[in-house]
Amino acid sequence: MNIKKLNDLKNWMQEKNVDLAYVSDPGHIAYFTGFNSDPHERVLALFVPLNSDPFLFTPALDAEAAKATSWSYDVFGYLDSENPWKLIAELINKRVGTPKNIAIEKGQLIVERFGYLKEFFPQATINEDITPLIQKLQVIKTDDEIKTLIEAGSWADVAFETGFKAVKEGATEQEIIAELEYELKKRGVSQMSFGTLVLAGDNAANPHGEPGQNTVKKNEFVLFDLGVMWKGYASDATRTVSFHEPREFDKKIYDICLEAQLQAQAFVRPGVTAAQIDKVARDVITEAGYGEYFNHRLGHGIGTTVHEFPSLVEGNDLVIEEGMCFSIEPGIYIPGKVGVRIEDCVYVTKDGCEPFTTTTKELQIIS
Ligand code: MN
Ligand code: MN
């Protein structure tokens, strides 16, 4: 539970004249409450009234787990046989009275649930968007959050080490994924932060390629993009390795991508802008003649979710501050030939930044 962030939310509500906030995104709920859960299609909600205690509303089967976290306010569970919105309306009427101005997450709340809110609180204005506030709060991480992100990052290092060992002649992408996830699960990591990518040869030239029965071949690259969820926080890192000696052209592309990654990471410090960091990496790749093959932003924020604010992209003039955490992940994807991406997530310090993952970025040759 994060009391300070809850207070920040209440201060914002006061400013905006909002008497009830409804947080619906599970990642954002985890951020405020410490309870990290995927409710699937069921309702998981955090309600924060301006003038009384916040409460969590969860599927009944998750209520005990929610109570076992650091969350010290009320938790209400509902059974699959019950109408959650009827219960929610009763709770709100009892605890808050008749809300006049309800804030929601416009980018997250599904239309059906918005409809229930309107139905049960016909007198309320429902228009204020909490999302920009949450983005602003989340963008600066506390020391405790950074400590957890470092732990999550070190699990990604374990995954790389195990995954590299599984790179063998004829091994399929899926076999390598199975090996590394098996090792993590044996050691207590219950969840990856997204579907692990292991892409061999020119399959890596697709930045969101699907791993499958494609096999590792000599003198080709294998791209690993992976991360775990650890105590509610995500890791995300990418390494590209060579199976036996790389082809000359592939090595050249690798070196350009690495130079872009290293220069951008060395450039990060408080006071520079998100767009400037993107440009440092992009200029390296463009000047080498491959700008058109780097077809995505340089990076994204990371925290309770893999992709969050801020975006490291052209046009984002956000000024970088100490405590911000984001990925630096240039890639060069030449269809039919070769794909390389190198990614570290970092946290910004007083005068630079430190990565969450420490696996070497020098080209690893596996044989
Ligand atoms: Mn990433
Ligand atoms: Mn990634």
C-alpha cells in the first residue's frame, strides 16, 4: 500500500472537485494498494472517496489474497452469482453518500462498466480523467520501487544465462523459451511480464515476430526479449547473440545497434529531454545508413507494468528527472536478412543512469 500516492490522489481530487475516484486498471490498482492481480473478465476496482477511507472491490476468490497484502483498508469480495455493480452501488451509497463528481480512467474503463456507473449514479458527473495524474505519479520511482525493479532485472539476467545455454544447432525458438521459463519457475518466478520472445535468424527482423518452430542455425543471430513480474514490478530486456561466428554484415549491424544503445544510455541524466535521448540513438543508426530500419520509439517507462509513461520518442519534450525508469532499446530490422535489438531498462540517478540488467551487451558468440 502506498499512502503517499493515495494522498497525492486525494489532493488532486480536492483540486478537481472530485468526490469519488474509480481506479480500474489492475496495474494502477497494484500501484496504490500493493495487490497485484489479473481479474480476467471479473470486476476488480479501487474506490477512493475524497472524505472517507478507500476500499478495494474484488472477486470473492481474490479477497483473501488482497487482505494478505500491505493494504490495510477494507476489501469487499463478490461471488460470481452476484451482480457486482449492485453491490458497488450499495457500498458507495453507504460510505460516500451520493457522489456528485466521479473520476475515471478514460484509457482503461470499458464502456459496459461506464454504463453501470451512469445507471447507478445518474446524478453524477463522470468526466474527470485520473490517467494523467497516475502517469505523473508513476513516472518518478521511490528507492523501494527501484530496489524491486533491480531484483526483477536480475531475474532477466538469470533468464538470459539459461536461455543462451539452450541455444543449440536445431533447437526451436519455443524449446529455448521453455528451457528458460522452466528454470525461472523452478526458482520461484511465477510470471513473465510478457510473452517471451526468442527469434532466430531473419525471424528477428520482425520487431514483434512470433516465436515458433523456427530453428537455430549456424552463423545466425538469436534475439531474446524477455522479462519477469517480481513483487508487482516488471523487467524487460533484450539481447541478441550469435550462434557460431556471425556473418560480416550481421556483425556490422550489431555494432551499429550497440553503439546507438551505449551512446543513448551514456547520454541519460536529469535535465535532458526524452526526445533528445531518442535522437542520440537514432542519429547513430541514421548516420550509418540504416535509419529506415529502426522503426519504433527508443523506449518506454517501466514499473508495475511493462509499458508505461514516459515514452522516449521524437516530439516528447518531457524533461528527465532523477528516479525515472525507462527502456533504451534501439533495433535494426532488415527484412529477410537480419534483426538486432539491444535493450536495457535503466533508472535515472543524480548525474546519469544505471541499468536493471547486467548481462553483457558485447556480442556473445555461442558454439
Ligand atoms: Mn521494452
Ligand atoms: Mn523488450
